[in-house]
Amino acid sequence: MKVLIIEDEPMAQATLAKKLMNGFRDMEIVGMTSSVQNSVEWLKENEADVIFMDVELSDGISFEIFRQVEIKADVIMTTAYDNYAVKAFEQGSVDYLLKPIDQDALERAVSRVQKNKGAAPADWMKLVNSLQEQIQANQKPSISTGKERFIVRLNDKIVPVRTSEIAYFYSEDKNNFLMTTSGSSYVVDAALDDIYAVLDGSRFFKISRSCLVNITAVGTITRQLGGRLKIEAVPTAPFEMTVSRSRCDDFLAWLER
């Protein structure tokens, strides 16, 4: 089977390619793209049997690809902690993988694709429209005053942390964390989408699918190639805090309020 990987994070792209090459002898990676634009250009000139497609790309949401070019290949969506997307995939009987991608989950998804060869394709446009509406709703800032504190667990202790003392929330290695303004990090049980829904949108912004930042934690901002923005956070983040390209304009408008 010829495989196209659509993924804008170089490490995630390389990791998925390695898992496919090591685990599936009948798969040949014929292309790797990182944006809506170059994916559309690739698909106009080439063909694949299976496409692994990330939800959020460097220049927007990947569903736009379906609007611009006919896709005949089987598609396996990949996403990180996007609960609303997962529910839509399940309702639309669409194969998906949660990131970071587990080898067993990858094998199950590929097996389903192989077994369903020749079956009726998913109603992609219906799914695209549904997901687009949910994503837009999900990205709208809350108009409420937001949750005042979060309860975290530290060994056998329960610690209340005031929201005003939280610099940012982030996802890493399948866990979600909050970082306080004093530099303490705690695991939080809730998904980032659920956390974002109860925050004050004037104070917190979802800069990417894996990070929510407090306006008080934003230090200097640097423009990067590809249109992204790099934030130097206070306190320093244990990861590269980057505003996804599709969110840059909204982020800058949010800062100027």
C-alpha cells in the first residue's frame, strides 16, 4: 500500500514514518507533507492508498484539503487530545489515532483499513462541516469570569491552585500539566479542551492543541519561518511554546484587548 503522511510536526512525522516502515512490510511511504497547500498540490499530481492526516496543520485545519481536491484513498486521522474531534470521528465511523501514536493502536487502525477495503467511503464533507463548526465553537474565548481554582494531587496531598497563579497548561507524554507562576508543575486530570472551556477567555488563550497560556506569562514573541510565533514564557516552558499558524492573528488580537 502506498502511504501519504500529512503532519506538520517534524518529529511526529518522522516517528510515524519509522513505525510504519518497521511494522508494515507491505507499506511504502510515497509522500510526506506538512500543510494544507502542499498536501493539495501533492494529491493533484500523485496517488496514495492510505493517508495519515493530522487535524491541525501549519496553515490551517486539514479538513480544508477535502474541499479542494477529491480524495479516493482511505484516511486515518491523527489528533492530540481533541475530544470533540474524536467523538465526531466515532460517529462518522472514521478511523483515527490519538497522538502520541501507540504501535498497537496503529496496527489496529491499519488492520481496519485493510479489512474495510471496498466498503462505502465515509461522508467526508458532512464530517468536515460538522467538525469545522465544532472547532470554531471550541476556539471562541469564554465570556465568563472562569474557574477560580484547580485541585491537583501531589503524592498523598490535595493542593488547591488559584487560576490567577497558573502561567500555562500543557500536554506532554500523554499527560496534562499546569505550571504555576512560581515554577511548580502539577499533573491535572482533565483534558485541555475541558480546561479551556472553564477558563476566562480574556486571561487564557489556546495557542495550540497542546498549550493554554495565561496572558501574564507571555514574555517576548518572535516570528518564525512559516508564519508561526514563538513565545518566551515566564516562567520558562519545558517545551517550545509556539502559536500555530492558524491561531496567530487571533492570538495577536487577544493580546491587544
